[in-house]
Amino acid sequence: MRIDFFSAQKYDRQFFDALNHQQHQLHYWDAQLNAETATLAQGADAVCAFVNDQLDAACLSVLQQLGVRWIALRCAGFNQVDLAAAARLGLPVVRVPAYSPEAVAEHTLALMLTLNRHTHRAFNRVRENNFQLQGLLGFTLHRKTVGLIGTGQIGMATARILAGFGCRILAYDPYPQSELTALEGQYVSQAELFAQSDVISLHCPLTPENHHLVNAKSLAQMKPGVMLVNTSRGGLIDTQAALDALKSGQLGYLALDVYEQESSLFFRDLSDSLPTDDLLARLMTFPNVLITGHQGFFTHEALTEIAQVTLRNLEQLEATGRCDNQVGLL
């Protein structure tokens, strides 16, 4: 089959080509997928999209008219797809539901520890022969209360690491996991989690119901000086509300691997461009804010699994018309 990849990076080519064994025709496009760029997929049997592609009804309609048969997401989230439109147009949508959850969990802890112990700032100081410790004071994570919003595979991988640090773990999830209680974690309401946690980490998909889950009201319920970490989806946090909480001191630390307006920024080299996003530029002026460019998934193991599962998903659809990793209804 011919598979057209959108938002393709060099590492996508590297891992997919290595596992394809020249079985399928793989076409790579730098462009993000949307209603305007969808025409690039002329002649494709399937398109492979990533987190910031926009597969709305208009885009899907163009793809269906071009004869595209399947939509493959090389990611776990599917909030970028209009599933109702896909079903109406007869376009099956498949995803990679879990790829090395430990990769994202480990990046979550890297953000926590870096932001807490100021290792990024210390690195730059020492390179300038400044060995002063003033301004680098952190806190001991051992015995702190960490609240996890979402205990799916990534949330549970994070919980296991935190248990090793000796943290008290609170969690909120509509679908509790018995493994969390085995780690001596406790499920509580969102309000309790906000009120009791020293650190809050988000590990849930973005849905219309939890858009801006962290907002002015929920931030006010949190402990003064709380650390907030988001490695899930940017739209979970109201950025303006977070900025206001940083300025007041209510939010003591903010670590982001995702950002609600990232689609026009992340996965690109914009170092020669002037800043265009005022909120992001303002965030980056705070010494207690740490931002990475959606790299939580970026390990050799995770990319290998993404390529393997994506190709297998499409081969299942081609052979049987169904796939275990299908989302939405047809």
C-alpha cells in the first residue's frame, strides 16, 4: 500500500524505513495535515498523522474524495480527529494506544527533578565558573504528596517511579487501577487532590469535558507554591490562568512538555524567527518555568514501537477491514 506521512521528521523516516523492509510505498511530507495540504495525499491508500495535524471534517472529506481508505495516527491521542466525520465518511481511524509509557513517565520525573533542583540553571552557572548556590534551593521529593490526574499506562508508570522515591501518591481517574492501591496510592476527588498535593502531574487525554482542567478556579484550590507538570496535552491547562498564578506565587513551579498553542511552534526550528506567541514568550521569562518541545515520547524504544504498531495497524485493516487499535465507530 502507499502510506503518506504528514508532519514528517527525519526520525520518522529513519524508524519507519528501517521496519518497512520496502514492503509498502512510504511518502513523507513536511507539511502538517489539514484541509489545504490534504491534496498532497493524491494516490495514497492511507495517511499517517501526528499530534498537531488537523483532521477535521473538511480535511477528512478531501482525503475521502482522493480515495484515501485509512487514517493512521502515530500517537496515542486522537483529539485532533473528528471521529464522527470519519465514521460518516467511512474512514477507519487507528492509533498507537501505548508506546513505551515509561518514556513519558521518565521525562515527567526529569522535568520535576530539573525544575526542583535547578540543574539546568546550575549547568549554565558552572560553565561560567560560578559555583554559588544562591537561588538553587530545592525541596526533598521523598515523602512529598504527588497528585496524578489520570492513571492509565503512563500515569501508572509515573506512579511506580514516584513510589520508589518514597512519595505519597494521590490520584484521580474515573477508572481506578488496583495497581495504584498496591503501591499504597489513594484515589481521591479532584478537589482533594488539588488541595493536598505538593506536586500535580497530568496524565490524561484531552477531551471536551476536561479542556482547561487547570484553570483559575482549580489553581486557587491548590497549595500555594505547588508544582504543576504537564506531559499530556496542552489544552488541559489555561495558559493565561497559569501565568496569573505564577505572578501571584500561587503556582510555584510549572513544567510543560506540551502547550495549548503548540501546533504552529513545536517540532520546528524557529531560532531565526521573532517570537509570535506572546503567552509562550511570557512563560519563558519565569525562572521557575521549564518547557520542552513535546519530547516525552522521544526514545529509541518508543519510536521503534510507534513504527511497528502503526504499520501493523494498517496491515490489519488491509487484510481484515478491522484493527484492534481502531478508535471511533464505523
